[in-house]
Amino acid sequence: MARSKTATPGRGRCREMTQPALRKFTVDFGVDLDEGGVILLRHSIMLLILMLFSVNNALGQISFQDVSTSAGITHSGETWGGGSWGDFNGDGYPDLWVGNHNHQPSFYINQGDGTFVEQLSTLVPGFRNEDTHGAEWADFDNDGDQDLVEFVGAKQGRGTGPNRLYVNQGGILVDQAPMFGVDDIYARGRTPLWFDWNRDGRLDLLVTTLPTVNASPELFTQHADGLFYPTLNGNIQVANGQYAQMSDLTGDGKLDIVVHSLGPFPAQVFDLLPPAHDALPGLNIPITPSVRDSVIADLTGDGLPDIYMVRRLNKKDAAMIDPYTVHASLSANGNSQGFSFQAAQPVTFELSAVRTATTDVYVGSSGWHPSAGGPLILSASDPMNQGLFPFTPGVDYGVFIGYDIGTQTWQFHISSPTNYYVVARATCSSQITNLTPIGFSPTPQNPDRLLVKSGNGWVDQPIGYALYGKSVVAADFDNDMDLDLYVVTGAGASNEPNYLLENLGGGTFQLVPNAGGAAGSMHGSGDSVSTADYDRDGRMDLFVTNGDGMQLITANGPHQLFHNTTVNQNHWLEIDLKGTRANPDGIGAHVMLTAGGVTQVREQSGGMHRFSQNDKRLHFGLGPNTVVNEIVIRWNKGRVQTIRNIPADQIITVVQP
């Protein structure tokens, strides 16, 4: 039976907790004691209080449980992006789309009981595998259901790859990108952004792409006929981009468009108040290089947007996966890179690279070429495999493999005058030892950065840890009225534990051991994270992908669903916005919620960050408060709506008046 989108009061309410309340702790033994007995009693009471305090802290710590298998989340492999949450079938439970890059997408339909069923083949007829990246759900055609746009990379700019616009037609997704005018076949599409730039009530589409000879990033404006047309607005010109986000950085009451490019971050900040323009030069935001993903949210509790950036871009890596396996991720551009190791038995080399033929692989001092693709089994005792074919680093193009008799090491090099990305796997039946990178350091160079709003600009705030992340989300995971941070990390050819930063107030963070149970898999390479309260219990959950890289090294990198199992007595409220004069999803709205004298801010930005989409439903932790005193919504077209005295622990729908 379909469930109503509009939650009734009390629906989804958190279960009751039996945790002791220490502030109300009293003792009355009703006996008379001498002085020694009083001292002993006081000591016993203090021990009891300390014990109860420890239990309280343990119960209150943010915690997650990996429920992937039991929930029906079972895919592993290459992803190059994260999940996109949206309520596809309108039952009030968010569903999940994962593009899986060059492989078949995963479409997980939420069953409402904590489990999902993968239904791509039945719900998306005629799907095809493409070089996919980010996807975003929205009701772009104002018909009351969620549609999906997904960007395609056009074979690294050397071919064509039309974007997909899956229109929801009675519970079936039908690709109609060409008909609506957003297929953009030559663009190296990255991350979409739905927003209403001209505030006409219709969603427009920003296409962030890497520039090619035939295409560049574009703004598509939706006209009254429902179709999209390229917009030659000289004031909104995106040079290139990986993703864009929305936040009111200018402080004018309207959400701006913050663009990330391959260069410094932010690249551009478009103020959409007429006339639209790039406001970045006047914002006093310290420019940060090498940013991969970001969160823009109020992390300090002052109602102003702060910026947390993760900056682990380095794909250069050579790592022992187990005693018999090496994974390597190499990137040459006017230079050479490689690795060496020792192994007693024959070694099997496998490699994956774009623009590499067997004639580009040179083995031994003679530079013989493999006769065919596939695994290459080489023995150190074979004279044909000994030595290394001469090459000029950064000038000659190719892969060079050979055995050095003098050092008794295998050598693997790549060289190219232009950008060349290669992943490799070396396996042996005997143990591999003395793995050494050549021409690079796998140590990450760019730590995370936190900028907080202060006065007329943003200033650095120390995080307290040297952290190197790849994807980040902010949510109030323990419902204590401040936003915590969860970060996915991983090296270029191996994985590392993800981390969770609990907000102690004012933007001061503390690492939670083992990420509260969401440290993640050691298979594949950490890619992206997105958030949703998928089971409607008031606690924000996590979806993580581990397929950042080619299939050769990420084939066993799993999709992971982490259920939030935090136990405390805190309350919560979640809000679905429904626009009538504005777009149906309320994208562009600014929401302030006040409870217990504390005001929190959320911005309806569509949930987008690099290649991923958080669920658009707005979540607020309320701490001990059982009633929300006031919610003030500033809709995209400027109208302000105020509602008061809302009971906690429920999901509500607010309709624009």
C-alpha cells in the first residue's frame, strides 16, 4: 500500500529511551550514619555517579552499524561517484540511485522496513552503460513526482555521450534528454545542479563539465513550454567545473551558486539577485587549491555559512593489498612514475589504461610487446624479461616492465608527455617484498581545511587533526543541535578508514574512534558519501561507495549502508518543503528553526556535492527540546512563512502559502 508523503504527527517517532537522567539523581537511604559511614556513603555515591556518567557517555556517542547485506545493498565495483537519494515512488521513504560509472547502475528501492530491492531492469527500460558521474533528483516538470538527471563524460572528451534525463512516467523512468534539450552530447558532464536562477518557478539546469573542443559548461533555462534552452547569459559563465553548490555566501538572503573547478576553490560565486554576477572578488574567501569536495553549512552555530573542504586529489599510489598482491595507480604528465618490488616466483602483471595498445607496452631490454591483452605472466629467469627498454621520461609514451638482475627487483614504469593514467596489479604465488614507489610519494599533501565566517570574510579555524579526505557530508548525527562531519578517504590504489568528526559546539571537533562503526571497508578505494534518514527514525544514516578508480583495483570495493544506531534522549524534526509559487522541491529556500532558545539554519540546496546527492528532506536535531518554538522559511521567490509550536520527533511537510 502506498504511504502518504505528508507525515502525520508522531509518525516516525523515536523509540523511548530508559537512560537515567543524572540531573535528577537523588538518594534517600532513611538511616542514620556515623562520620565514617557518611564518608563511605559519599564515596559510594560518587562512584555510582561516575559509573552512571560513563554509561551515559557510552550511550550518547555517535554510532553506526553496517547493514549493507541485510538491507539488500550488495553491489561492488567501480563507481566514480556516490549515491543520489530521492523519493522516486512517493511513499515517503527515500530511494537510492548509484551510477557505477562505466557499469550497470544500481537502483535501490526502499521497502519501508529497513531493506531495499534493486529494480533497475524493471523500472528503467532500455538503460545503457555509459561514462556516468553525478545524478540529481528533482521534480523539474512540476507533475508531483521525482525525475532524475544524470551526467555522462563523453568518453573523456574524445567521443559523444548524451546526458540522461529520466522522466518519471507513472513509476517508470524514461530517458527524454534529447526531447527536452539537455543531452549535450559532447560535454564531459560531471555534477548537475537544479536551481531556479531567474525565479520564475521553473527549475533550470547547470551543467558542470570539463571543457572540450566541442563543448563547455552550460546553463540551460527551462521555458514556459517545459523545454530547456542554452542560456547565453554573460553574467553566468562557468569556465569549467566538477560540481556546484548553493549557499547564501553574499548574505543577501538568497542562495548563491558556488562553483568548483579543477583549479582553486571556490572558482566562482554567482549572486543571482538581478543582475546576476560573479560576487567572489568581494567576498574575502581565502582561495584554496586542490579541493575535491566541500560542505557549506553553519558549523559554528552562529547562523552563518562555514566551509569545510576535503583535498585528497592524489591518485598516485602503490600499495600491498595482501602479501601476494600489489595495486598501483600512476599518473604521468611530462614525467615518468612507477614502482619496484622483489618476488621469488613468476609475477602476473595486469594493467588498465585508456589509450594503451599492446604496442605501447615494452617488456625487457629488447622492449618486446605482448601479443594480446590480458594478464602478462613474466619469469625473472627468462632473459627476454630482464633489463628495461630505454626510454626518455616524460618524452616517450608507454608502459615499461623488466627485471633488474643486479638489484633482483621487478620494475614497472609509465611515461608520457601528456596526461596518462594507468592502474596496475601485480600478483605472485610467493610473497612480494620491498615495494618501493619510483618518481612520486604516495603520502597525501593537502590536508582538510575549515573556513569559518567571521566579520566580512572567512578565516581558518584549526581542525586539530591532519586529515586527508575525498568526500564529506554534514549532519547532526546525534541530534544535539550542531552539525557533525563524516569524511570518506582512501588512497589511489588502496583503502583507508573513513573518519567522523563530532561537533563539540562552536565548530570544535573531536574524532570519534572507528568513525562510530562507520570506518568502512578496506577493499577498493573510498569514493563518496551521501546522507539520508532512510528508515525515518530521526537519525541520519550514511551511504558510502568504494569504487574510486578503474575496475582492476576497485572490483571488490563495496557499496555500504551505515544505519545510525546512536542511543540518547535527544529529539528531532524533519521537514519536506513543497513549493507552489516556487519550484515544487523548494530548492533555494532558507530555513531557520528555533527550539530552546537555539536557532539553527538549513538551506534547501538540493543536497548536491561532488557526484553525490544527499536526501533533500531537511533534518534538525533538537537536543532535549520536545517542541519547536518557531520555523521561519524564506522561499526562493522571497516570500517568508512562519509556523510555530510544532511537536518534536516527526516528519512534516510545509506547503508554500
